[in-house]
Amino acid sequence: MTAKRTGGFRHPMNQVECIVGWMYVFVHVFAMPFILSALNVHVFPALGFQLGSTWLNLLYYAVGFFFLLGFLFHFLKESFADMCGSFMDTVVAVLVGFVAYIFLSGLVNFLLSFFLSDLTNPNTAAVNQITKLNPNRMVVIGVLLAPVVEETLFRGVVFGTLHRKNVLLAYLVSTLFFSFYHLWQDIVLNFSPSMLLYLLQYAPAGIVLGWVYSHSRTVWAPVFLHMIINYVSISVTIG
């Protein structure tokens, strides 16, 4: 007996998947960074090794990737079938989304330049530094693992479940959560008004990725768009 599925998408998450998904959203965002840091300080050295920042990021997203494959496999599989059944809709949504993302990101950064002397936020600066030191590993993280994990969580879970109740609420919450996800540790540790402005830099991606998911009705469309965005960013960083 399968759980009942509802919502505006062809194959939204069932109730069990929603519960598991929401639980892991908070684990992934808030708990996993502390768990891995604690392991790297107190456990890994006792085993004879300690991980650098790149390996910690790789482990972080690998854990999320395999967790989602294990517990949300049917959702991902059904969504992939939806993509194959309307492939051209997915392609169009990704292409339009990419153009919209470039335009909106440029517009946001242009407006922020009137208030910020440095448009590179702390998260982007850290990612750029790691990318220059370990470009191959960052390709694995940024192009393969992170898009699957983040889109399944922020679009599949957050946007998808809230979309059933209210479309505007789905865009608002998923975009705010997605933005906060990238900077919350910097906000907590080094709060300043500029940190709140930096959150706006992630709004274009949050809005566009939500639109791509809603328009294509498959979570793999925002996954692929996220992959493209990250690949372009990494390519620019490493020259």
C-alpha cells in the first residue's frame, strides 16, 4: 500500500517523504556542520587523520547525497521519469531560467553596489579560495553533489510541499531558507548589516530555481540548472 500523493506536480513527495525530507533539511542546514566539525576535531585525529575544508565539504554533501538516494529515491526516480516524458519542457525551462538568473543576479549586484564596497560575500569568498586550491574536488562537490542535495531539499521538499498550500509562500520561504542556508554561520559569527544585504545575492537563484521546478514539474530541471550555474562559477574562478 502506497502513501497518497497530492499537489500540483505530477509526482510530488508523499507524506512519509515530506516528513523525512523536512527533518533532513534542518539536519543538513544546522546539525551536520557541527557534527562534522566535532568529528574532525575529536574523532578523526584519534583515528590518525584530519580532514581539510575541501574534504569536509565533500563529506558533507556526500552524506546528504546518499541519504536522499536512500530515503527519497522513489521521488527522485519518478521526477526523473517526468523529465524524460517532457524533455523539451525541461530544456526550455533550464535555458530560460539560466538567462533569467544572469539578468536578475546582475541587477541585484548592481543595486547592492550602491551599498556595499565589496560584492563578494564571505561564503563566495571561501568557496572561491577552496576552488582555486582544489578545482577537481570542487567540481565534484559543486557540479555533481551539491545541486542534487540542495535542489531536492530546497525545491523538492520546501518549495514542493508549500506549493500545495500557497504558491507565493513557497517562493518566499524556499528563497529565504536557501539564502539563509549559505550565510547563516557567517551571520551568527560575524553579524553586520552588510551580511543581511549579502542574503539578497542568493534571491535570484532561489526564485529562478523555484520557477524552473514549477514550470517543468520535475526537480531535475533545477538540479541541472544549478549544475550549470555552479560549473560556470567554478570555471570563472579557476580561469
